[in-house]
Amino acid sequence: MGRTVLSAVLGMTAFIPMAFAQEAAAPAPGAGEAIPLETFSGKVLATGLEGPWEVAWGPDDMLWVTERAGKRVTRVDPATGEAKPAITLDEVLVDQQHEGLLGLAFDPGFGKGSGNDYVYVTYTYDSTPADGDEQDAPRAKIVRLTWDADAQTLGEPKELLSGIPAGNDHNGGRLAIGPDGMLYRTQGEQGANQFGNYCKPIEAQRLPTQAEVDAQDWSAYKGKVLRMALDGSIPPDNPEIEGVRSHVFTYGHRNPQGIVFGPEGQIYESEHGPNTDDEINMLQSGGNFGWPFVVGFRDDQSYAYANWSAAPDCASLTWTNLTDAQSVPADVPHQEESDWDGDFVEPLKTLFTVPSGQNLEDTACGELFFICRPSIAPSGLDFYPEDGAIPGWGGSLLVTSLKGGAVYRFKLTEDGNWIRDTDRLFDTVNRYRDLAISPDGRTIYVSTDTGGLAGDALGGATDQMANPGAILAFTYTGEATPAAGGEDASAPESDVDTGNGG
Ligand SMILES: [Ca+2]
Ligand SMILES: [Ca+2]
Ligand SMILES: [Ca+2]
């Protein structure tokens, strides 16, 4: 219902900035009362961006946006929506959905007079040597750029790490710098074992050998989270996994597109599941996160590992992403989650686990049936601060959904080590790629994909996005949390509901 109402409003006003549901400041809800949907106003802040991918609140109080297909870093004024390109990176390799300019992170010293006015970006590029093999062409790199405050531009690109695996699917690509001063990059497994790559093996469990590290061969960095010093080097306190220290911090990931840090140094990560079981994880140094042997928990629900690449004549088989034994050809090795007894780190949360036998095709989405499957395709992840303005939100994770055009809020337990409650907000007919939070905690900014498929207003699927290539702004108009500083014990917690349902 929330989707219908909001998407109708934003949908009709595509490209026209417009506030809606403007309300006078409403009293903060008491314990047990819901925050009504009308307590947020929404507007289209900026449009015409070419695949806005990362949106981050900058130290200069501007929104910094990477344009995946536009190859630009663009600063958007949060008051006016005016967009000011800071640099165009011609080297960026762009294709339909997964390749381009991806993550961005600020140096901790940016704007503090330290001389480190740096931003870090990551993108795909064409690595084909003059006499090279086209098949191996796409790779990713991490580059440091220097901010020129007088010229209001970025320049002086310095390459920190190149030759990272990339492809035409599941490139991960989120960048973040932790409280430990280290740079993290999420790495997808390039969509091996699915769609056009279904005969390629998933390498999320393959670990680099010492010989590879010595040769600076990063080809094992698929389905991993990388951790590096700000010069791209391997930190001495990175985990030694099976005897080898590399950039690999964690492994066994599918397509991690969100990473953020909690106040106690927790590292939260969001990751796409196949048809079910997207994951919100807490990363632990050296941890194996299970893919492709397990998605979500080791519960044998609606997923088994069908290894198409190991079939004797894979290319002759017709691929399906259904994984039950009846749907998978007999030649394809097939194992239940419980057939694998390796150690792995369980997620904090799955979106969503459903029982085996649930029909994943019989839905309102017609030929676009996969949009109606239980997974939401989580992307950008952010931490809502303890002293943020919105009652009850302090200490929550916010994650965007690509399939659902929504922001999910996960209220963490006080120690931040478990998720207590889930809330779904801001539904529109869009793909929400990433988000940023204003410093006062009142406004959530969301970047939208330029194209693709998403849920529609009627519970089906569509390729017509309401606000393609936009930054949307959702502002809380109610009374703020009484005592900023984390004293939100009197605010509603598990019962906060915007009225969106779902
Ligand atoms: Ca962001
Ligand atoms: Ca997992
Ligand atoms: Ca499972």
C-alpha cells in the first residue's frame, strides 16, 4: 500500500522536483506508536545523472555521487540539487549494468588541513594488452584522487591496486575506510554459474596462493572482501588464511554491494542472494561466508549448490537458476547445504528465507518472475547514528533494495551484534542503488539506477523506472529524538512502522 501511494506521487512527477506530504512538525510518537508515513516528506533532488552508484555526504557538506555510466564524480548541492562534475575518468570501462565507476570513499584527513584531501574510487577498465586475449579484458582498479578546493575539481590520479578481477556481472564495488584506517573493497564473484556465465566455476572459495601474491596475481580475489592500507599494500595484520596473507579479509561472498562500520568497529556487509536469502553479515577477519555451498543459514531451504561448470558438457545444457534436484539436469553435480560441513559465518539476517517447495515462478511478475522472488537485491548500506534525529532509529542499519525500490531499516540490539527488527520505507518504482544520511539525521538521500527491472506499483514487475538516474531525498518532519546522544530508550523501537507494511 505504501508503495502504491508513494510511487504514484513520485511517479507522476518524474524529473519534476516536488515536495509531497508536507506536514507541520508532528509530535514525536510515544512508545508503542508508529511513525506515520506522512512524517516524511519526499522530493526528487536531482535528475539526469548517468547511473548514480555511490552517494556519500562529503566533508564539504555536498553529496558526492559516482556516475557509473557517466564515468564522473559529481557533487550535488543538497539544498538546490545543482550537480557539479568534479572529474571525468575516461579510462572507465562501461557496459549495461555492472561495469563502470563504482565505489567512492573519503580519506579520514579530508578537509582537515592534513594535506590528505583525497578521495578513493574504484572502477572497471579494459586491461587487454595490445596482443591480448579479449576474454580476460575487464578488470577493476582502485585509484586515489586529490581534491583541489580552489578549482573545485579532482585530479592527480594515483593507482593503488589494479588487475582486480571484474566481469559483466556481480562486480561488488563498494569502497569504505574503517575506523582502523584501512580501505575495504567488496568483490563479487562475477556472476559465475548463472546466466551467460553459467559454465564458469564460482571462485568465491578459492584462496590466493603465496606464489600468486608474490607475483601480484590477484585473480583469486573473486567473491571476497579486500582490506588494504591507503597506499594499496597488504596490511601486516590482515588474516593469514590457509597460510597465506593477502588483501583477502573475508571470502565466500556472492555479490557484496554494501559495507559500513558500527560505533564499536563492527563491519556490516550486505550481499545479494540468488532467489532467496540475501544477507546482512557482520564481517570477521579471515571468515568464510559460505557461498556457494550455503546461502543464509545451513537450513536446506530453497537452495542447493548446482555446479554447472562441473557438468561434462555444460555448454549443451539449458541453464536454470532453480536449484531443486528435479529442476537441475542429472549431469550437474548437486549438493544440499547440509552436504557441506565446512565452517562458515552465519548472517545476521536473511532477506528472505522461504521453505523448500515454495513455487518461485508462480507470481504476479509474469515473465519477469525473478523480480517477485523473495530476495530484494540489497545494495548500499549505512549506519544510522545513535544521536540521529528520528525517534527510535538510533543504531539501525539502512539498506537499499534494487528490486524493491525501498529502504529497509534494521534496528540493531544495543551491542550492535544482532538485528532486532525490520522496517520497510520509501517505496517507489525505482531501483535504489545507494544512500547517504544528512549529518542531522533528518534526511535520507537515495540514488536510483538509470534503467533495469524493479517491482511495480501493483506487485508485479516493470522496466519503466519512475525516477531514473536521480537522487531522491526523504526528510523526517516530525519532532526529533528528545535527547540527542543516544538516549533513545524512551523512543519506540521494535514497533516503529511507517505504515508501509511489508
Ligand atoms: Ca553511500
Ligand atoms: Ca553467506
Ligand atoms: Ca540456506
